[in-house]
Amino acid sequence: MMNLSLNILDVVQNSIRAGAKHITIDISESAIKDLMEIIIEDDGSGIPEEILQKVTDPFVTTRTKRKLGLGLPLLKQHSNLAGGDVEITSERGSGTKVKATFMMSHIDRQPIGDIAGVVTILISANPEIDFLYRHKTDKGSYEFSTVETREFLEVKSLSDNTLLNNIKEMIKFNLGDIGVSE
């Protein structure tokens, strides 16, 4: 994966396959602390204990059609290369939390990529799921909630293409305001 937003997309797709109805994506970047932290939390079915211990092994997956799972192993590899690590906690029936850390200044830290595009794709493809996206930098923070947006706009779905494009541009603009790294 060429950038961290694609890693995030892959981990969130795991949450969706686990039946999550609420997914939170938290990204924190601090040049002052030389730390980037990505946390993805869901209320899905959780990971069985016997799988949780081996979930970052690419040859361990719960899928039946494809016996290879690269999302979490790649995230761990990218994190380790950039001086960080990945922690995964899960409780059956309650959900999963994936936390990845990176040294911001590390030469091997991948760029964040098109996170606004990834969030918009997730919203578009999964209108029944509530997404909360938060991004914090040394300059400030930004939050986007599908629940609040639907309530504010008085709509049941955010699937209109024009609306989705406007959401993507709004996210990009606000991320620029808080100095999100590339």
C-alpha cells in the first residue's frame, strides 16, 4: 500500500465485514512529539482470542475464499519501519480497536494520502454505517460525523454524488486549515 489512507481503508473494511454499525477513525499528528497515531475502533463482532494473537501474520485470516490477509500485517510492517508499532484489542461481541503509531519525522513513514477520498468512499459505499472521523494536529482539530451531518442536512442518506463531492472538498479544506501532513 502506497499510503496510510489505503491501510485505513483496509482496516475499516475488516470492521465492516465484522458487522460494525459505528466506526471511528482517529488520526493524531504531532511534529512537536514526533508522533503520528491512527486509531480505528468499531462495534463489530470482535476477533476470536485464538485469531487475535496471530492477526498480524499474513497467513492467518478468517476469510474462507482467500487464505491471505495483508491489511493488518502491512500496517504493522509500515508502522515498525517508521519507528512505531500496532496494538490490537478486541472483545467478542463488543468490537475491535486497532492503534498504529509512527514517528512523524521518520524517513520510512508513509504519507497519509487521500484521507478525504477514503472517508468519502466509505460513506458512499456504506450508507447504513455511522462514521466518525477525527483528525488532530499541532495546529488544531477537525471532526466529521455522518450522524451529525445527516441530522443537520435533514436527510436519511449521504449517498447523493454532489453531496459526497461537497463533503470530500469540505474535509480537504478543513484538513488544510489544521496543517495535515501529506
